[in-house]
Amino acid sequence: PEGLEHFYTGAFSGCENLTSITVHSGYKNYVDGQFSVCPALTEIIIPEGNEYFYVDEQGVLFTKDGKTLLFVPQGLNVTEYTIPEGVTTIGEGALGDCKELTTLNMHAGELRFERKALVGCDKLTTINFAGSDKDWEDNVFVYNKSGDEVSNKDILDNVTVNYAVELKPEDYIRYEINGSEVTVTGFHRIYKGPLDIPSEIEGLPVTKIYTNSYDIFSSD
């Protein structure tokens, strides 16, 4: 409802048939676990006027500046996820509901995993890291709290990290498939780097680019 700025961890826990949550434009306080344990949840609707959060086209919740990944809904059932370029923090419990996640693709920039960011990803076996092993040591920070029954480290101890795996254009391009053709609709606004628009995506020819696709590259 309008006027609600905060609700507690576990507020929707156990709502097994809940598929969508809509918050109002003034919603501003997110804490770990607000939307957790909702196995059918696929959609969090954030009004455009909200100054604090946004949801990308996949349904993943971020802070408005795109620097912190806050939550991936369980109902999306992701098996592979690419952390967008420009994200510097994976929030507490952000990937905890990704029960089917097996592969995580990461850029080579600075990235911090907050407490229990990965806890719950019991099927995670592979991380494809776009940098070198030294980049991993220099740029990736994994927070672990002593006394946690399960920590990020426990998850990573069972994961194979592949270094110098390049991100594909599909990982930072927004697009639509229309029949046998692909239209580029935009780019992740948090992406920083050279743009490489391929001639094909998912085996189909790229035939159109929306005229407003480049609006994200503004001075602000």
C-alpha cells in the first residue's frame, strides 16, 4: 500500500503461490529476505518513479544506480546467470533463492559478495570469470562471517573457477526475437566498455536497432 516504506525479513516467506509483488513509488528500504522463500515468485514491479530501485528485463532487483544486485526471484529458476558489467556488489542473500543455479558468469571488475550472497546456491559448480586469476585475487571480495552455519566460502570451495572467459554480446545487449529476426532494443545501462553488436544472436540475424537504444549513454 501507499505509504509503506519498509517490511520485515520473511514478510512473504511461505507464500508458495505468490507470483508477483508490486511496491509503490515511495518504497525505499530493502533488507535481505523480504521476498525470499516464494518459490513461484517471478515478478517484482517497481514503478518508474521509484528513486531507490529498479528491476531489469529478466526480473532481477537492483539499486537504482545499478551497482548493487539485491535479489533474484526464486520463480525465475535460473540455471545460468551473468552478473552485469558495472555491478560492484552482490547483496546479502541476493542469489540465495537460486536453487537451480549451476553457472555464474562474472566480469573482471571489482565485485564484492556480501554475507550469504551465495548461500542457497547448492548446485553452483562453475564460475566463468572474464579476468585472470590475479584479477580474481585483486578484485573479488567475498565476505564470510565466522559462526555462520553456511558461508559464501563453503559454496565457493565446491566451485570451479574458469579464468579469462569473455562475456558474450548477448550478456549486455537487450533484444527481442521476432520470428526469425532479432531487434536490438537497448543495452544494460550499467554496462561500461566497447559495444560489439553481433550479426547474429541465438543463431538469428540482427536486423534492427531501436532508435532509442543508445539513450542510456547520457552525460549523467
